[in-house]
Amino acid sequence: MKPIPSLLLRQCFLLLVLSVVLIGESPAQDIINDYQQFITAYNEKKYEPCVQFGIPLVKYTDHPGIQYKLAECYCQTDQLAKSLDLLGLLAGRGLPYKVEENKGFSRLYGDKRFAEYAAAFLKNRIAVNKSTVSFEINDSLLIPEGIAYDSLRQTFFIGSLARHKVIRCSGNGDCSDFVTGAASGFWMALGMKVSPDFKSLWLCSASEQDTLNGYSGLFRFEIPSGKLIQQFVMDNKKGPHLFNDLVLTGGGDIYFTDSKGGKVWRILPGSDTLTEYAAGFIYPNGIAADEENKVLFVADFTGLHMIDLVTGKRSLISHQGRTYLNGIDGLYYYKGSLIGIQDSGNQDDRVVRFYYDIKKNIITRTETLQSFRKDFIIPTTGALVNGQLHYIANAQLRSLQPDGSLTNPEKLVKPVILKLKVE
């Protein structure tokens, strides 16, 4: 899911990264502290501290949102060459920033390199529009985050953060409640998947309210009845959790990300216990599996990781300066590639397809499938259906506050599910 302050600002990393609980694990906690102070300094226009805290951040992560802000702070402290170097790097990676409208770079106006990079950013802003409307949901207060598809019954499941429920929708947008938190004991509805046998819906859920803040669970419901079959719940006594997204394998293994815990958990077929599978992530979010090659992919604050499911070996996938791999919310394996719903840390959203080499540790080609739609208001996750990605275009997460209230609910619009062909 895309984070925002607590659970809700954007997976793009912003304030949710501050909720990652890796206290005592170096360098993660130092990075979190530096990030917090970096953002505070940037927002307060204290440019020298911004540079001070930004330098160690960009050594640890090449998140474009951080690099862009640091470039601005470099410019405002008269470190113009360093500012230009970062802008050149970002322009070469396909970022679409409107540098010519950012007065934070006014000291570079008229510079030949700056003009060159501004032209490259402008070229990167050419919109790609391959999506069409699949259906709308007649509930502007839903705040949807997760979506799954039951191909047997041709039914979509969509989870609500605000209403603590999962609705079931036909392809034309006729929707009804499938399960509710009030009846089944879950909280905000996050990532979800339909089991390969079409008998179950697995749901990630988390709470951020009062004494239950940091509780999280994985819930299994029977399809089509909605009966609760199984649940795995973790409390906050040893630190908060946020079960975010999951992937189900054909063999019955379940892997899911714990964003606040910085981990990936696993449930083995027939087991009634959770097993820690991998740790040391910073806000892990999207997760996907290439079952044929026995590889797990995990997106977090630092980028995109590959885990060999046979050896357990983990590596950070390289983009070799061609693109950016941060800010991925929904992540899906498809025909030897990865499809991600992604932002750049500057509210520029896109749906993108990454192709990788035979060793799966280098991105060799990037294809933007969708960018710059007017109805994008924080797209989050999707579901692959017969070669098409159906995805939530406007989750409107920033309206949802940690206490569960909605800001300016009268301004919210109906959720839109878009679809695009990916074959």
C-alpha cells in the first residue's frame, strides 16, 4: 500500500518511512532519523541542515525524491555544481520534474547545463496513456487500497481503509459488502489475493488507532460465503507491525510484507504459525514471485530486492542509472517481467514494466505503460486479469487521518478502477 503519515501518506516513502520499526538495527534507525531531520529542514527552508542530513541519505538510497530535494538544497547553499550533478542524474533516469518552475533552482536559471537538463525533464513528461475505465464505485468515502480478482466467478474484491471492509464488485461496478471488520475482527483492509483454488480470499489488515496501533493480521475468508476461516494476528508488544501486501504461490506458500516491522513473513502450506523469512528492509511494500525460477521480489524504501527462494540469498536489483526502482506500491510478476505502480517522491505516478536480465539482478529495459492521468489521486494496487491490469486510480489516501477520520470528505470523488493491456 502507499504510505502516508503513519499508514497513509505514500509508499513513495514519505512520512511512513518514519514509522518503520527497526530500532537498534543499524544503519536503518540512523537512516530514519536522518530522513526525519532532512525533511524537517527542507520544509522549513533550512538549507544547510538539509544538505547535512541529505548526504548520508543518498549514500544509502537513490530515491529520486530525496535526490531532487537535496539538489535544491545544494543550489540554495551555492553548491551549484553538486546541484547540477544530481539534476543530470535524475534527468537521465527518466524523471519528469518541472525544474523550470521550481524557484529553488533560480540560481541556476541561465546556466547551460540547467537548460539542458530542464529540456530532458520536459521530454520525460510526455504522457503515456494506455488505460481506460474498467468501472467506478459509488462510494466516495471508501478510500480503497487493495484489489483482487476471482476469475472463477468474474468478481473483483476491493478493500477499504476508511470503512474497514471488503466489497465484492462485478465488472460493471455493481458492488456489495463481502466482509466487514466489525463482524470479522479486522481493521484497515490492505493487500489481498484470491487463492489458486478460488476458495479463499487472503487479506492483510492493520490498525493505527489507540492501544491497537501496530496490531496487524492476515485473515482468510471463504469464497463465496465470506466466512472467516483462519487468522494470524500479531500485537504491538515487541514493536508495531503493518502487514501490507502478499503473494500466494501455486505450491501453497504465502509470503507477505510487514512494513513497520521491516520484514517478510511466510506461512507454509497447512501451517497455523507465521515464520520470519527475511528481515532488515526499510518499509517493505509490494511483493511478487517468479515461481518458475523460484525468485521472490520485494520493493522497499531503498529499491527493489531479489530473493532466491532456494538459497535464501538476497540482492538489491540494479537499474544501472536507466530508471528508478523506489516508490513501488503494487508489484506483479508477468511473463518474465515486473509491473509496478510507482511514484517518484514528487507525486508523479506511473504504471511501469521492468524487464530484467537472466540473473534477475539488473533492469535491462523499462516500459512506461501509463503516466500523468488527471484522475490519478494516488494509484495503489492492481490485479492481473487475462493480460490486463485492473488497478485503483484514485485511492485518495491523504484524506484519511490516523484517527480514522476523513479531511474534506465533501471533496472526495468516486473510486475509479482503470484497466490497461500489458501483453
